[in-house]
Amino acid sequence: MRYPLVATDMDGTLLSSSLNISAYTKSVIGRYRKKGGTFIVSTGRMYASFYNTAVRLGIADGLVIAFQGAYIKDMRDDSLLYHKTLPNETALKVLRALEKENVALQIYFDDKLFVKERTKETEMYEKACEIKAYELKQTLSDYVGNNNIAPTKILAFSEEQKVKHLNQKYPPLYGGEAEFHISRPYFFEVVAKGSDKGSAVDYLCRKMGLTADDVITFGDNYNDVSMLKYANLSFAVENANDAAKAAAKHICPSNDEDGVAKMIEKYCL
């Protein structure tokens, strides 16, 4: 097979605007896998959130890259292939700084979601991601510091301009210790240094004896850029932002037009 591995972002790329997958896309994925291809979803979501959605969509029996590349799991036997956490000291510094920014914050540890207190943002996130948050009743930095926690991810909610401001401000301050991603216009995410989707795809390629010539990647947003740059054949969906389109080698139809499936069918089937 010319492209034995496909890695695609989920929200805004594989999923339609109604957070679903068409019968056509399901069929193409099934045919690709039956032919011997490895189909991987690469998402910024926590694994628990991805898994619930994957079960509903019928794709919960393969590999998944979660937490922006910090977590790789084989769902066939529930084995964790890779997991990189933020060092406690780094997490504390970033959290204490973000707690002064007037943003909604949450952290992820042991594939669970924790917040200081429930807010409307928490409820929106729970509904969208089909998970429940643990309310700590203390600052996240206190919880992380008092319990020597090394979280998998930190996420800040805010309006788009604030998120852009954070993404300009924090990498120069902590870029030697962590990675910063914008996954949606209102999500600013922090993971361990070296954790990004491109590095995660490269890790799996090396594990499988493949190279960047053997993989097709798809994405729509800033956090997909590394993955789109990695593969020698990559596509930004038509609804992608400018950064993703600039990083991709090609543009394909949008997430509401089965863009991912159409390219798999064209290049692999």
C-alpha cells in the first residue's frame, strides 16, 4: 500500500460541524483498514473524551494520539504506548502565572479533568466532550503543588484575542520547558516539551518502520501544523485556518464534505 498510515485530527477535520461522521466516511475508513492501512485519530482531547466519541462513531478499535501528542494508546488491548507529562515544577510555574490572567483553567491528570470550581465554561466543555469534571475547591496550583502532581495538560479558556495574547506571551517565558498550542480560538493548551502531533506521528512511524513518505495527515488548526508539516502528503480541510493551510501540502474538501474520506479513497483505495 502506497500510504499505509493515515493520521487525522478529529474536531473540525474528521468530524462534521454536527460532530458526526457520515456513512460514506465510515465506509472508506473501514475499507482502508481492511486493505491493511492503519488509521489514527490525532486529537488534543483527553483520551476519555475521545474514547466516548470514538465508540459512538465506530472507530474505537485502533491507535489514538491524544492530549496534543503527549499520550498514545492502542485501544485494541488498552495498552499505553507513550505518555509524557508536564514536570511538577513547570506545571506550577505556568499555573501560577495563568491564575493571574483572568481565564478559566482546568488540568488533566490520570486521564481525568479537574477544575477549581464549576463554571459555565466547565458545563459547556463537559457537554461537548462527554466527560465530567472533578471540582477541587482549591486553586489548581495548590492542588498540583500539595500533591506533587505532574499533569498531562493544562487548558485555559478565554476569548480569541486573549488566547492569541497568551500564545505570544508564554512561549518566550516557558518555551524551554513546555509546548503551547491553540486548538480552538478559545483554547490555550500547555503540554510537556516535545509533545505535539507531528512528533507523535513520527514516534509511531518509527515504531512501525515507516517514514514521512508513508503517511497522509489531515488537520484544520494551529495544533495540527506540526503534523501537516511532517508528512510529505498532507491536507488541510477547506474550513481550516490560514496556519493549517500554509503548513499543509494541499487543500481538500471541508469537514462537512467528507474531505478526509475523499482523499483516502483517492490516494489509498
